[in-house]
Amino acid sequence: IMKRLLLLYILFFPFFNSIAEEVFISLTIHEEWTSDKRSVTIYPTAAIDGNNIFIYSNVSIDELHIIIKDSSGNIIYSTDTAVNTLIPTLISLFNIEEGGYILELSYEDIYLIGNFRIYQSV
């Protein structure tokens, strides 16, 4: 019985470690770059789950510029994409090292920035 339990533990342990919880990335408005002329502003939000970043928005954005930088300021990911209100925009970061990163989102005259960490699972 112990051998079977040990075998089951070895088989399913990686699966349980891969189950992560989505954590929201705190995005702040970079005042130097943003001049909001509207009375009500709805900004996109971002969340991280493992090596996946999700961008959510309550309004459609035709062209969202997304940049991810490492802690040294080197750009490791950059794209321009449309953001839909119905489904989140997914960014999968492969072969990325554990550490701190910077997420930059910009569209129209809005510029948002946030910090996040990548943790490698054991």
C-alpha cells in the first residue's frame, strides 16, 4: 500500500504544484505620460497566473501597446494588440527567469505601469 501511495504522490505532485492562483498586478497611471481629458476613465487591469499574464478591460481597445521589461529595463516582450471586453488578452511568457518584471500598457494618451514577480515552481 505504501508503494502505491508513494507512486501516486510522485505522479500527481507536479500537477498540484502547477495549480496557481491568479494575482492582480497593481497598475498605476504614469502622470508624466497621461493627460486624461474625460470625466470617467476606465483603465485595463492585469493579472498573473504562473507565467501567464491576462489583460482585462471593460471597454474595447483597438490598439493596446504592451511592453514587459526585466529588472534591468531590457524589453523581453512587446506587442500591439486589440483588447476585447468579452475575453482577456493572454500573454504567455516562456523560458523566463524567476525575478521582478515591469508591465507597461499604453493606448491613446493613457500610460499604465506595474511591477510583478515570476516564481519558478519547485
